[in-house]
Amino acid sequence: MAVRAIVFGAVGTAGQRCTSLRRLIVHRSLQDDLVARLVKAYASLPVGDPRAPGTLIGPLIDQAARARMLAQLDRARAEGGVVHGGIALEGPGAYVTPALVVMPAQTETVREECFAPILYVLTYDDFDQAIALQNDVPQGLSSCIFTLNLREAEAFLSASGSDCGIANVNIGPSGAEIGGAFGGEKETGGGRESGSDAWKGYMRRQTSTVNYSAKLPLAQGVRFDV
């Protein structure tokens, strides 16, 4: 499920959706296996006329957008990135195969929004490093984490976690979020669509406390030696 969500979150609408997945931050121990599976998945995606049955990847909006995508891939290669795909196709229309780019670090090229089907892969060694990479970009619209670890999920959703306006757990960043006061932070900030109180129409009030540390504090400083 996670791989499927990653694939289609990155290339839906040919990567021209504001919530398309741009960066995949994966633990170093999982990178090789996941990249191999993604390369295979990307190569299987049909590219062509979006009106034709079975087509999953349509054209970029114009030739200038295709030129920007190809130029960004060239910069990624110069910075040590390994590019899979990203091949311009012949014929009318601005068609390019989706690109998967394994990067040695988060460079200025990675930080630049290009609105094209490019997914950058970065590695991390510990959770705090992953959060730092996630937040170290000027954009802040939508984000997601895939984990079965409750502490990681709650940390991602906390004030010290994702700094995006939308944070998802175990689902990709793209979707029909418009009813949930859609909007972002940082350079993609500026308020929320549907109004800042839109969530009240379909939510009930609840106070929740989740302890995602390894300690169990007690009230009034009570301690038991057991």
C-alpha cells in the first residue's frame, strides 16, 4: 500500500498538483529495496494522450514546463543525483516520462518547486533527521508519514513535527482535503480555503493526550520504586 501511495502521490496529474509528493525521505536501510521497486513501478506507468483509456500520465502544461523539468533533472545530475526516467517523448504535446531521482543530499534543486513528475529520494538515519529534512524547504502545504510506530506518528503531528498546513499519517499528501480547511504554511501559507472554522461542521470536540515518550510521569511528582 505504501509504495502504491508513493507512486500515485508523486505522478498524479503528471506531477502538476499542488499536493503532489515531491520528496521521499526513507530510512537508509530500506532505500535500495524501495528504490528498485519504485523504478519498476515508474517504468510501468502508461504515458500519452489522457483521453485514451488506460493512460495514467498525461502531458505537462506546455513546452516551457517540459524544458524546466529537463533542466532541473540536469542540475540534479550535476549535484550527484541518480536519475531514473525523465525522458522527453517525441510527437506533439509536452510529454516526459516520470522521473525518480536518488539524491545524496537535499540541495537547492530539491528545494525548488517545479510542478513536474519528479520524485526526489533522500535517506535518513534517525527520526529527528527525517523531520529536519522534511521541514528544510520553503514550501509548507502538505506532508505525510508512513509508520506503525505511535510515537513517530504523534511526533510528526505535534508542534515539533511537520511544519506543513496539512499532515497525514499512512496516506499520501494528495487527496480531497478541501473540506478540511485546505491550506499551507511558509511560502504556501496565506490562510485556509473553506474558512478557518470549516472543520467544526463535521467534528466533535475532544481533548486528547498522547504520551509518545518512553517515560510515565505521575501527578504531583509522585514516584514509586518498584
